[in-house]
Amino acid sequence: MREYSVAASSFNYQQAADEALAGNLEALNACVECCDRHAQDGRIALNCEDRDGNSTHYSFADLQARAARFANVLKAQGVGPGDRVAGLLPRTAELLVTILGTWRLGAVYQPLFTAFGPKAIEHRLESSGAKVVITDRNNRSKLDDVEGCPRIISVLAQADSGDLDFHTELNAAASECEPVLLSADAPFLLMFTSGTTGPAKPLEVPLRAIVAFQGYMRDAIDLRPEDAFWNLADPGWAYGLYYAVTGPLSLGHATTFFDGPFSVESTYKVIKKYGITNLAGSPTAYRMLIAAGEDFSAPIKGCLRVVSSAGEPLNPEVIRWFAEQLNVPIHDHYGQTELGMVLCNHHGLAHKVHMGAAGFAVPGHRIVVLDEQQRELPAGQPGILAVDREQSPLCWFAGYHGLPTKAFVGKYYLSGDTVELNDDGSISFVGRSDDVITTSGYRVGPFDVESALIEHPSVVEAAVIGKPDPERTELVKAFVVLGNGHSASPELAETLRQHVRQRLYAHAYPREIEFVSELPKTPSGKLQRFILRNQEIAKQQAALGQTASA
């Protein structure tokens, strides 16, 4: 295992690119990188598992042939280099063929999450100007209400729909299609931010980002040739598309798709059936595994070698559970749609893991903590996490597509997240800038309070906000989801308040606790505290209005 170095971001970018990519940086094609150059030795590229337990396996050669045919299907619809192709598909082989066929033409793939409704789809299709959208029978009806919807290709198209049928067109298409070579700065993905703090914004991902994706797979995920890999994230979102599709396939490694809703039972079954040794996912999924108990976890103990977590901070209780119940290390990783993963506790690099920290800068990136005047802060002072773009050769984000980018200030990209540098060089996540609570002169990170709450056996999930208060500026309020067998009561609320007070410090405990059945999240599973905060403000304003009327 290579030793981690704080100076790792100074490594030679050109050398890394030459090692990672076939050809040179002026003649790239994502389908070649993620498929063609691994298609000679019969290696498996995709393991598909459906909800009924049926398995299908595809080699890189299988996908290469299908991608060439589908590229010709798209070409017949007028798609060329730089054009957008949208995919509204579940995790099936057709999804991967769509992605690879789009890339083969030098076109840009745009993911549409299958849980989106018509309005979310319409916004993204209108913003991208997609020429074609590919879907299946289960999701087709969502496009009926999309104004200006482009040409539709559907898996199992209805005869009277006017859509092209995916497999009919695929089988009729010519079998040869030369890949279109582009420069490293040409886009191959059009992503939208997850909308954690506002409307989703579009951004283009250039081909050179593949180098960064590979580095994350090697250094943070520690993906080894002998691993059986599964990333639970949906390719409708950045973490799934970057690291369940592009990252592993570009390294010539098989990936796993499960076509079905997340459940504890199905997750454990897939891990056991495929002998998964390297698992990636979100804290939300992991907390659900923990809540299910040892009856589910016991059969897979010893299967997993490493587990990675991304999407939101990893609570210490989850880290302890994986170590004690499954005997496997789980590491926290931080990133954004705009950046990919840039701050990690690396499985593949030797360094001490600072409990509760998001980790160290991923090689190829210089990550710093800034104050409001963009001055770099020393350890122990909270500030904004930023990327020094002048000294981050693997940072590929160039701004939002068609929109101004306020996050660029001088040489820095400002993430909007509040963090704190530790003495050992690691960085701890505090919260979104808007999420940090100021109460009685103290600054409280909601993540710390949430972590303390879920350590209590009655709590499955928690969200903490600052509620406006005339005396304290804000008071700490918690929204709590209880586990099975636990009932909401004033007594339990007081027990949780005291639990947090003892685990943290007196000013950080939640003075108000509201028990709820679920928490607001983005479709990708990220907690949306701002919705809870806005609801509280609306309640207060309504109460003031009623008082004034009286």
C-alpha cells in the first residue's frame, strides 16, 4: 500500500494521464476508454441482477458490439458529436448500452433519475436541448406531460406510441461504428447538481475527468483486480455515473447493477451471491442495514474487504457497527457533482484515519479552508472548503453550463460547505454554510448533533436545524425518525436531549425535538435541512400573523 503524502497533489498530471488513458489527450473517446480497450480477453464488464434473482452477465466485447449498433441508431436520429442524449432508464444492460453508444459518437450523455416526475424531467431536457431520450415501458408515461419532449426510444415500446423500439432498432442497425475522437476538454457527460440548496444547475464533465475518476477508484476505493465490486448508487446521479460506471469500466473492472428498489434483504443477497468484497454506497443505505439487525448481517460477515461511503457525512456509530458486526473498515469520502470525490479517507493509501473527519485531499487536488476574505485558515478554525484550482491538476470543473458561476473567487472554487482543518492535515465536515447553527454566541454543526442522536438505540435517522429565536439567535431543533418498537413521547424526547447533552456539550443539545416519519431528501438521498428550516420559519410567520389578527 502506498503511503499518503500531503504533497501528493503535486504529481505529474501528464504522466498520470498517459498511464490512465489510451492514446493521448487530444484524441479520446469515452467508449474506447471504458469498453473497447478491455474487449480483447473476454473479461466480464457488467453483472446484472433483477429483483427476482435472475442474473445476466455481459463481457466488454458484448457491450462493444451493442454500443456500436446503438451509436448507429442514434446517428440515424441525427445525433452527432456534442449533441445531448438523455437516459431515463433503470439499472439494466440497456442503460449501459445507451451510455456507451452515446459516447461512441462523441455525443454527451445526460442522466435522468427514474424517480423524477415530469416537471423535473422537463427542466433538465429543456436545459440540455437533448435530441433523443431513451426510456422503458415503466417510465414512459412520465414523458407524456413533458412539453417539447425530443424523439423517444423505448425498451418494449408500445405499438401505437409512435416511439422507436430499442431492441428492434438495435438489431437492425449496422454492426460497425468508428468511435469519434475528441480533445480532453470536450464534454462526455451533462450533469445536474442535486439541488441540495437550490434549483438544479447543469454542468459539463470533460473527458479528462476520467483520469480523476480512475484515481479515486484506485486510491480511495482501493479497487483491486481480484475484487467483486458493487456501488449501490444509481447512475442517474453523479456518484453512480462517475464511480459505478465510468470509473470501474475505464480500469477494465466489472461493475454490478441491481434492477430493483433498495431493501436490506436484496442488498445482503447480492453481496452474498456475487461475493462482493468492495462495496460503496451512502450513509442512508448503511443506516437501514444497521436498523435491520444481526439476523441479516451475520451471513455476510467476512465477505467484505472494504466499504466506502459518500453523499453525506458518515456518522461514527455507523463506522463502529461495520467494524464490530461485519469486521470491515468503512471510510468516509466527500465530493460534489462539480468536483467528483476530492476529500477521502483512502483505503488504498496508508494514512491514519481521523475519526469523524472526511479525510485528506485526493491526489491531484489541493484542498484548503478559507475565511470570508478568502484567506487560508490554520487548523482549528472553521471556514469554507475550497479547491485551489491553480494547484489542483485533476480538478476539471469549469463552471455551470449557460449560467454564471459565483463559486469561483480568484484561484479558488468555493464549495459552500463549512469544514475545519485538523492538526494532522485531515479535514472535518461541519455542514453546508447555510446549515451551521449560531446559538447563544456558539457555532454548532448539525452533523455532530445528528451523530449523537443516532447513537441512541431508538433513533434511525435525525436532522438538526437552527430555529430562529429572539434570545439565542437560533435554538437547536432536531427532527427524529424512530426505529421499529419505539414510540414518540415527551419522556423519550427528554431522554434524547440529555443523551446529546452528555455526548457533546451543554449548548449543543436540541431544545426542541419533533418526531417524524421521514426526513426531506433529494432524490439521490442527501438530507435537505433547508426545507425543515423554511418550514419552521413559515410556522413562526403564520403564528405572528394570527397573533396580530387577534
